[in-house]
Amino acid sequence: MFDELLEKTGYVNLLIDEGTEEAAARLDNISELKNKIVKYEEENENPTLGELLEEIALVADIDSLDEEDNRVILMTLHSAKGLEFPCVFMGGMEDRLFPSAMSMNSEDEDGLEEERRLCYVGITRAMERLYLSAARTRMINGSTNANPISRFVKEIPEELLEMDNKSKDVARRPVMPINLEAGTGFTGKPYISKEIVINKSTNLNYSVGDTVEHAKFGIGEVTDIKMGGKDYEVTVDFQKVGPKKMFASFAKLKKM
């Protein structure tokens, strides 16, 4: 299907004719995607397109990041799980963006709760300083909107927020650095409408070298366990998807 799609769209020939460095980079990406598809089919007895796309979405450049590099890292909240940084910036903290309009309009509260958990994961990536920013207006799908600050921000205790006094409308649309005690994250439980607290797992029933099973990634071997601020960071080398870092409390690994 992949080869037929490329043939019918003529995309490869278009890039070849373009002859630019950017086109060459895109051709490399197409080739690497083909490699990924072949490898995925070889390693899975019952390969599906949905599972392949999920696996590709979990691959992040952060996995190969050199910690000695002095640079700004841009990543999704999902790929930030299990990592910590001295300073973290979270942009787009507006209702209908985060949380999304879909989760806000849904009758199922699970979607909103999942986004709330994801927000808390992002907040606790910061070791020393956290900046939460919201735009006064934002253009989405061709329309300019003025959405209120995210409800997730409003659920944080005011004493933990340091408002930007330069804002004329600071009560509704501030840019807020949150001062965190170095290395500890929040010094108390977050005030959230449905309280979500990431607790350190004190009684892990597995250790380095053990074989464990994950509901999504399958079977793998624990290669590293270390403390990550609020929880243990567990690295598992899975048979299907390779090494992954995850929080013990979220991973819910089962010892085999």
C-alpha cells in the first residue's frame, strides 16, 4: 500500500524534480519510513496500520538526546514523560486548546481527565522554574479567538503562581512563572478539581534484569530504575518496540 501510494501520487518524482536540499531530506524521510514499515512487519505476527502509526508516534528525538548538549528542546507532553529539566515552558495554556475543545464539549469526562493528567505530567517535568503562557488572541482554522486561560492553570493554588505584572489584564491573561523548590517539584498536593497525585511507588515488585509485561508494549526486560523526582523512572527494553522510559506509577508493569 505504501509503494502504491507513492506511485499514484507521484510525490517521489516531484521531490526528485525539485532537486533542493529540503526535497532530498524528505526523500530520506520517505526511505526511512519504508524501512520502519518493513521492520515492523517482520517483527509482528499480526501487523496492523493502527498499531504501526501508534508506534511511530512514540518515537521521539529526545530518546537519542545527548544530555551534555546546551540547547532548547521542543517536545510533546507525551514524549516528555519520565524526563526532567531545570526550566520548562508550556505554551498554549488556554481553554479549547489545552484542554481541547473536543474534550470540553464531550459528555465523557475521561477525555478531560486524561488531559488534566497530561498537564500535571508537564508541570512536574520542571525541577526549578516553570513558565505557563497563554495568548490574548489566537487564530485557529482561520478565525481569531480570545479564549480564557486554561482551567488547568486556574486549578493551581494562587500562592504558587507569580504573575507577570506587565500584563494589563493580569487577572485573566497572565504569563506565569511558577517558582519551584529545586529538585522537589510542588511542595504540596496540587489543588485540582479531581485530585491527581503522582505518588512514588515504594514497593516495586520488580528490579533491574527482571522480565515484565506492559499492556501496550508487551514483554521486555528492565534495564534501569532510578528516582525521577515524583516517581521512579523505569527503562524497559521491549521485544517489540525497543527501549522505553516510563513512570512506574503510570506503566503498571507486571513481573513475569
